[in-house]
Amino acid sequence: MSFKHVVTVAVVIASSAPLLAQELEGPGFPGPLPGLNRAFRDPGRDQEERGLERKDREAERQRMARERQSNMYDSGMDATYEGRYDRALTVFASLADAKGPRADAALYWKAYCQNKLGRRDDALATIGELTKGYPNSRYLKDARALEVEVRNASGQAVAPGNQSDEDLKLIAINSMQHSDPEQAVPLLEGLLQGTASPRVKARALFVLALSNSPRAREVLTNIAKGNSTPDLQSRAIQYLGVHGGRESRAALAEVYAASNDVDIKRRILRAFMISGEKDRLLTAAQSEKDPELRSTAVEQLGVMGAHDALWQLYQKETSIEVKGQIIRAMFVGGDATRLIELARNEQNPELRLTAVRNLGIMGSKKTGDALVELYGDKDPAVKKAVVHALFVQGNAASLVALARKEQDVTMKKVLVERLSIMSDKIARDYMLELLK
């Protein structure tokens, strides 16, 4: 199993705790692990706490809905760049109907795709819907330009598959990478402000990002600040993170401070990770008021492998929820040493179990040995969490060794149940040994 796959599994587990608490009941499972979901372990909690939990669940539901819509939008843009307008139209129509945070953008690209497919009347109707429903949209300027293009093209033969002009533009744009910036930058800027396709605009922006011209950097920074469509803004943020220097990262910090758009701020945090801006991520993780953005900053520190920064953050943090996110970031960053320390010494039972579970997902000899040592704990919850962690590792040898030594009937049953569903020769041999 690749590390990327392991990280994906970890994220799924971390975001699905309430479901796991129910699914871990039944044959072969010892029941919900303590700390996975308080709602299952404390039925007598008061009304205020239940209200807070409902708010947390609703906030998580909304976050996941935004994430799904963001992923759909990105897939629609990919299809548009590739000229698969039928596919893109389906995605954008769905997003427009959902009336989510990007409904105005979805309407613009829906009209764009309808025009490309020769559906002029539909495109004009969609533009009218955008203009009427979202009078303050940043897409109105582009929508008006598209409307002029559609009306001018009405009555002409439609050839949506003809890409020759666009290909010529792309060739010309690529040649500008080696041209005189004084001549190239204004031409590229004109393309970005005009009615060129998203593919052409994306390429023009990329060429600007590669330029050392101060004017090119200024254009790119202005787009990152929001002086264009959100799509180009997102790409400009990405390019400033990848290709920019200290001044570019400072510009991103300014955009972050001035923006109220959670999606834009999240993209900037990812750009900080790409550019190695550990200090700015740490600042966001410490001071950001939005829980989603704070969580993103912590995650990006984990991806960077910023072990010391995460440990520093953990020591100062008071929120149990945020500490749990930091533990997961430590896992993503591969900091087994700190996770082992937390699994041994953390005083909060829920956080301690979180550390144990993440050690299981890491899957190495070092973590396996540490888990076996932790099994000696007197707390049954810790022992069960260790068994589950070793099961996740596929560490049949350690589970068999523990089962042979275990005198407590309840814990031995937990161990045997896990071994019984492992497709491992050591586990099967032990099952046969028990039968004999």
C-alpha cells in the first residue's frame, strides 16, 4: 500500500467517525471505539451539549457539501479546458440548479458551453438568468462580452469542433515565453481581459507566471487579488505559490488578509505549503477564526512535514478538536515519534486514542512495536484501540503473540475476532491451533 493511499484512508477514517462508530458493531467487531463518537458513549448528556453536537454535525455537513461542489466545479473546468463541452455543460447545469456558492460561475460556464455547442438561444437565456439572479457577480463583464459574441454569431453556420484558431493562439502564446516582455506582456494581458477560451486564458496566465518582468508579476498579482474571474484568480494564486518569490508570497498574504472567501483563502494556504511558507501557515493555524481554514492550515503543515511547528502548536492549543486535527497532521507528516509520545503520555483519553489509531494507520515496525508496548496499559479502551490499530496494520504476528499471552477472556475474544477476519497465514494458522 502506497503512502498516498494510506493518507487517503486516514482522511476517510477521520471524516467518517460517526459512521465508523456504528459500523464497528456486529460479528467480528468489539463495538464502537471510545472517542470515535461521544454520542454513542454518553446517552445522559444534557440538552445544551446535544445542541452543540447538532451544530457541529450541520457545520460538517455544509463543509462536505461545499467540498463536493468545489470538486464538481473543478471537474467541469477540466472538461471545458479539454473541449468536452457536453460533459462540462452537465456539471455546470447541476451546480447552477444547486444555487450554491458558485452558482453564478456555473451559470456563466453553462452559457459558454451552450454557445460552443451551437445552442445560441439557450446560451442567451442562461446569460439572462445570470444577469437577473446575480447582479453583483464578478462574471457579469465576461457574460456581457459572451452575449455580444453569441448575438453576432446568430444565424451563422455552427462548427463547435473547429479549434484551429485556438490552437494557433496557443502556439503564439507559447512562443512568447522567449519574447521581449515589453511586447509580450501587454498582448497576454489583452487576452486575459478579452473573450478568449478558458484554455487560452489559462495558458496566457501560465506564461505570465514564468516571466521575470515586473509588469507580468504585477498583472498576475492583480488577478490573484480578485481583479478578474474567480477561476483565473485561483490559478494566479497557484502560480504565485509555485513560481513566485518572496514578493509574490507577501502578495498572497495580503490577499489572504483582505479576502472573506473561504475557498480563495484555502487555496492560498495550499500555495503557502507549496512555497514552503511554514511560518505563515503556523500563524493561520494559531489565529484563524474560521474552523475550516484553521483545519486546512494544520493539514498543510502536516503535508510539509513541519514536525516542530505542529508540536509547538499542539502544546499551546486548548481545543480538543483542534488537537485531534494536529494529531492527524502529525500522521500525514510521518511524525511517528511524537505520536508514540502522545499515545503513551497524553492525559486526555480521546486524544490518546486518536494517537493510537493513527499509529495503526502508519504501519511500520517502529509503530507496531510501540503498539504492542501500549497494549500493557490497564485501560481496556486503550487495549481495544491497540488491537484495532494492529489489525489496520495487518500485523497478525503481534496480534497472535498478544492473544497467546492474554488471560482475560474478554480481551482474548477481541483479539481472536480480529484475527478471524484477517487473510494472513499467521492468523489462519493460529485459528487452526485454537481448533486443535
